[in-house]
Amino acid sequence: WFPPINFLLYAFLWLALAVTVFSLSPNFYDKVCPQALPTIKRVVEVAVHKEHHMGASLLHLHFHDCFVNGCDGSLLLDSTYFETEKIARGNFISVRGLEVVNQIKGGVDRVCECPIVSCDDILAMAAQDSVVALGGPT
């Protein structure tokens, strides 16, 4: 038994529409919170200006977060019933810059008036802005 061609056509059209409507966009935060990205950039620039190594630390955090199952912000989770990445023995010494990420998260939540920017997006944007702040490519 094969489904009718109309069913396949409709299924394909719905899939194409879903991919188009729900796809990722680099301009997403421009619409939902225009001050989010400038806030991230400002906090990163101040942190890197105070301590140049912080730029590398923020980039390092992004790679730690994206290491196993993709970028998910799990590096920022606090321990509850189990040991999280943040305090795991292998990361304890090498994970640096979380205080800057907390400043970014607080500032972004304040200007957006709600926690709309995901933690993994904050880590990604902080990494990008730290590279730029150190004179790297945009």
C-alpha cells in the first residue's frame, strides 16, 4: 500500500513550511529583544578590557558547552542531585569566566524584561564578541 500522491505532496509542503517558519535566524533577537546582543557585547568588552585572558576563557566556555551533545547551556547548570559539568573534576580548574556569563545573563534579562535569551546563545555570543574584542575576525 502506498499513500496517495496528494498526501505525499501535502506532507512535503507542510515540512517545507515548518523548516522555513521555524528555522534559526541570526536576527531573531533583533525582533524579540533588540538590546540583547549589544548588552552581551558591552559586558564582554568590559571584561576583556579588564583582563585580556577573559576573551580566551569565554571562547573556551563555549567549546566546553558544545563538546558532547551540542550547544545546550548545560555547562551553566548548578548541581542539585548529581554533579554537573560546572563543578566536575575535569572542568573545575579549566572552567573560567562563569562570573562574566552571570553578569551577561543578569544584564540581558534586565534589558529584555524577562529571561528570553537562552544560556547557550549567551555563551555563543560571548565567545564571538570576545574574539572580536581581542582583534579577531567578526
